[in-house]
Amino acid sequence: MSQIVLRNAVKRYGDAAVLDGVSLTVPEGSITAILGRSGSGKTTLLRIIAGFERLNGGSLDLGGRIVDDSVTALPAQTRGIGYVPQDGALFPNLTALANIGFGLPRGGRARAQELLELVGLDGFGQRRPHELSGGQQQRVALARAIAIRPMLLLLDEPFSSLDAAMRVSVRRDVTRILAELGTTTVLVTHDQDEALSMADQVALLSDGRILAAEAPRDLYRFPRSAAVASSLGEVNILRASLTGMIAQCSLGRVQLSHGGVSTQGFVLIRAENVDVHPSEAVNSTRGTVAQFDFFGHDALVRVALPDGAEILARVPGELEFAVGQTVWVGTSSPASALPRTQ
């Protein structure tokens, strides 16, 4: 059993609370991503689980036993945890095969070779770290971490040093390997794409507190608050009058994904769900292009609306709009409602 349960975890450095009452459950055999900006407390949370830091309050349960109750704690080396830091931390004087087998007992060469093949590096065993690419080094670091058959694997921003193309490729391979092994994994990242594509559960951490912890699709499509929505990409938050399945806002009448009582609140519309037309269209509102940023595969358009509100739209890269151009904006996808003050 390798489930993780954090209950009201508190970690302070002096008077500053880096973790402020964090409660989180990581199901056995799952991948949970801790997503947050720099300074949110995510690396501290990972180090608490690893046993490198101690709790000042609350408790940590690993596999059904308390390993830190803020009074006593089991040492890191007794927790059965594999840890992959940002830079991989490979031994520069050892070969890839020797790095993987470093923590194994004598006679572990066969196990090291098996893992080398698992991470797709068969034939690279005699190369030293400087003879490997960044992605290959991270795969060796992963193989070394799982060589001891840990009950839990911790990944601390493991792909941050890789270029964009390699990052996508390596994380896809790592996700496949972890799925094959069924190892309970906690991934710390500030990369939204990484968290949503790899994890079974995403926990949003902000200022030392968990805002939400849910399946990626639910978290993205049905955010509980404006703060949660804003943590996962560009979102428009517009004041609205909510009546049943309809919101009346700066874009006019907008269909809602779920209804509620008649009240004043807000409507949340993802940038990719906003349509921008060069000429008048059905169920659209006239506006003026205030900003246009081209990214190749898509572009981000900021449109000023007649009532003073602005709305962001993410459109296909083949569309082009000029600043100052008159356009019509609307949405054909249901939006989320927040029937309370945010």
C-alpha cells in the first residue's frame, strides 16, 4: 500500500508559514501533480514527503503508517522513496549503468540493465553523463530512482532544464513508464501542460494552501473559483446576471454548463472558447482589437468591448487581426458560472 495522506500540514521558517494547513490524499498507483508558481510551497511539500524537512504541525501518512506527526518523524532513508531532483544529480564519473545500479546490492547489474532498457537507453550503458543528452540524463535519473522498487516516487521539476520539444517527448515516455510500473508518483511542476497531460490528479497550491485537487479535466472545465480558473491558463471572468442556464454579460446571452438560482455573479469563459469574427456574426458583440500576439500554431487576441470590459480569445494561427480593427466576438461553448462574489 502506497497511498499518501497529508492532514493539516504546516511548515514554517521563522514566522513565515510556507505550508498553511495542507490536506491532500494521493491514491495508490496514481500520479498526482502539485502545480503552483514559484514560492507557492510546492518543493517544500515534496521535501516534507521525502523526509528532508519536518512538519511543524499536522501529520503525514505513507502507506498506512504515520511517518511525521510534527513531533517525531521517520528518517528519509527508511521511507522507501525514490527521488528525482531537477538536474538529475547523476554521478559524473560513473557510467549510465553504474549510476542506475548505485543503490542496488551486489549482483544488481541485471536489474540495472533491465531498467536501462525500460527507459529506452539500451546500448548507452557505458556512456557517462556528459556523453548523454539532457533527456537521456533524466531517463537515467528516473531509472536510478525506481531501481530500488520504491513505494513512492517524487519528481521535482524533472523536465525544467529541457528544451520545449524534448520536454514533451521525455514526459510522454516517463508517463508511459510510470503507468507500466504502477508506482505512486508525486510530480512538482509550475508547467500547466505538464500537470494536465501527466497526472491523474492535479493539486493547485497557492501561498501554502491547496485551492483544489481534482482530475485534470474536471479542474480545467469546471473550476470552483476564479482563482482556480486563473491558475490553469487564460480565462475571462465577466460580471453577469445568472438565470437558470443563461448568463447575461458583456458578450450578451451566454449558455451555461450548469444552471442555478437567479442571482448576480460571474461567468468564466476560457480564451479558446471565444470566437472572433472579422464581420458581424450571429450571437456576437462588436469590439475593437486592442492586442494581437502571434505564436505560430495559434494567436492571442485581446478585444475591447463597448461597456469597457476586455476579453481574451485564443484563435488559430492562420487568422490575423490588426490592432484597432473592428471585430465581433461571441462563444459557442457553454461557460461556467460563479453565483457568488469572487
